[in-house]
Amino acid sequence: MVEELAQADDAVAACVDDAAWALADDELVAALDAAHRLEQRLAAVTLALVREIDGRGTARAQGASSTAVWLRERLRLTVPAARRLVDLAATLDTGNPGIRQALADGHITLDQARVIAHTITTVHTSAGAQAADKAVGVLTDWAGQFDPTLLRKLGTRILDHVAPDIADAAAQAALEADARRANRDRHVTMSTLTDGRLRLTGILDSETAGLLRAAIDPLTAPSGPDDQRCAGQRRHDALADLCRLSLRTGELPEHGGDPAQIVVTTSYDALAGQLGAATLDTGLHLTPETVRRLACDAAILPAVLNSTGQPLDLGRQRRLITGPLRRALVLRDRGCAFPGCDRPPRWCDAHHIRHWADGGDTNLNNAVLLCGHHHRHLHHNDWTVRLTGDGYPEFIPPAWLDPDQLPRRNHYHRRT
């Protein structure tokens, strides 16, 4: 086998150096089909080798704790990818041989093989070996037309085709099994990076996924024609908005007798001069400009220290726009006041037009509602905001955006 694989390697290496641009359209498509089929057939060989290595205990004999860990080091895979490879190799080895043969023939892809194997296991358990054999043929035929996602959806009703008499009961059992698996696999991992940022990964069960989408999707739309954020950045900011809303409700569990909150520590000189850095109570660092933005709203409590490190202010209520003052602000602005934004009041921070660190007062004439995105935008760009004679906010764009710097208003919340 080693010699044959070496010959195949040489043949593929020769193809790499060929000029694809010289091929006619039909030759180009045919070459792509051939390369894809070869990739699947090689995947079948890889799975057979992985299964043998796992069965022999080669990985443990070489000092690894598992075959998956050994594959991570040997093939430079992630552990989850290596574990999926080991699991699929075992499934194809002990399961219906038709799946392994379809992969070896290049008729299905590796991902389709994984879907079919999972489905066939369910069919075998529910309806027996004969129905499973029939289902392999049906699913393999479907694999020529449908990608793994659609194939998985079709597979949920495969018993309608191979064992209709038990299809409904088996579908219910499969649904319950999926629910148990989802409950077992649910997790969220938060990994702190070296620069203080957080990597968020995980798997949500169907119910939680629905809750998250229902909460986050309305907040991920572009906030206006000037919104340059990509979709991932909008989802990030929407998640931040959800966290702010949760903190603002005051209904989270208490921690040490106090409501859930974030404490940001900085010196007054740094805050006023926007120099140096600030520190969260978790030990992570923020720029003073970020702290100035956070300090606008009651959900974040600023702990301001003097030159000797003594607290000057720890979120004093008279500097926070809360209670009746916030309600008056909501009645006036009715949502984010930035031009073109449709975010409702509950998603908004209360922003000091003249920051309290610069001597600004906490009153209705020095406040404006801004959603999280536009709050950040205002603190990091050259827009200015002011109240007009009729008491409503208007925004002056920077000269690079509008040389005439014509004032703009939000007409979404107040159309007349």
C-alpha cells in the first residue's frame, strides 16, 4: 500500500504543476470532478488506516493518551477534528459496509458518509438490518443530488421509504435521542486571549439557539447607510447589547449582596485627559476613551481614583442617568437618536453630551439616547451632538463625511 500511495502522490504532484488555465471548459469541469472523487477515495483509505492504528493501540504505544491526540500531533489536526475522524473510522468499520464502499468508490463525500452512517445507525436500531441495507442504497442515491445538510434533513424521514409501518414511532424516538444528545453536548467555552480579549465558542441546544436568534437577529441588521460593520461585527455588538440590557434590568442574581455589575477602575487624570489605561474588576485593561463611554450609562459603574489611589467616586447616582431622568429621556428620544437608527429605548445607553468628567451636568439638556453601536461610534469619531431650540437632538457629521456639515436628525422614531 505504501508504494501505491507514493505513486499516487507523484501523480498528484504532477497535476499540481499543470496549467489549469490551458484547459477547455469541459476539461476543467472534468478535472475538478476527478480530483473531488479522488479526494473521497483517499479519505476512505485514510479512515481505514486510522481504524487500524486505533485498533492496534499504536497511539498509546507511542505515548499518546488517545488516537485523537496522536493524530493532532501527527497530522496537525484539531482534537475535535481528529476525534471525528476516529469515530467515523470506527462507525464505517463496524457498520453497514455499503457506506464504506460508496466512499471508496467516490460516490459520496466524507461529510455525506458521516450523515449516512449516523442515519443508518438509527434505522438499524429502529427497523433492523434489512431496512438499514435498503436505506444505504436510498441515501447513497440521494447523496448524488443533495449536500450533507439536506441529506441529514431527508434522512430524518428515511423510514417513510424503507419501513413506513414504524416510521412515526421511530421518528419520535430519533427526536428524543437528538434531544438527549443536544442536552449532553451543550456547552459554552470562554477563553481569555493574551491581549485581554475573549474567544467564545460552544454548542447551543435547539431551544437555546432559538432564544439567542430571537434575541440577537433583530439587532444584527445594519443600523443605517453609514454602518460599515461586517455581519460578524454586528453579531458581536448585538451580543454586547443583550448583556447591557440584562445588566440594566437589575434582575440578575446578586453577587456578594450586590446586583450584577461591572466596575471599571481608573485615575481621574487619565479619565479626563484620555491618557493611560483603566482596569476592569476582572483584571483586564481598557483605554480611558472606552471608560468614558462606559461611564455614561448606569449599567457600568465608574470607580474613579485620585492621585493617591483613594476612591473619588464609585458610581454615584447623581452622575448616572437613571430613574425619572431616564424615563424623561426615553419619552423625548423614543429610541437611539442617531440619524437613521431604529433601535428601541431598551437597547440604548444614556450618553452625556458633555461628559461628566469634563464638567457636564446630569440632566435632560445634557443627555441623549444612543444604541451600543452609535454610542461607540460617537466616542471614536468626529460626530458632535447638540440639542436644538425645540429640545430635540441633532447630529453634526464630520467634515470628511459632509463638507457642509449639515445637521441631521433621526426621523425614524418621530416621523411627524
